[in-house]
Amino acid sequence: MSVSSFAKPKIQQPSREKVDRLLLFS
């Protein structure tokens, strides 16, 4: 269970970082 929980955030982290950067640039 822990592996799955950590695997999902790691894959979604890049997406969130891109969104945060877009908001900062906006």
C-alpha cells in the first residue's frame, strides 16, 4: 500500500510543479 501511495504522488508531482510554474508565470 505504501509503495502505491508513494508511486502516485511521484508521478503527479511533475504535473503539479508544471501547474505551479504556469501560475507563477501567469
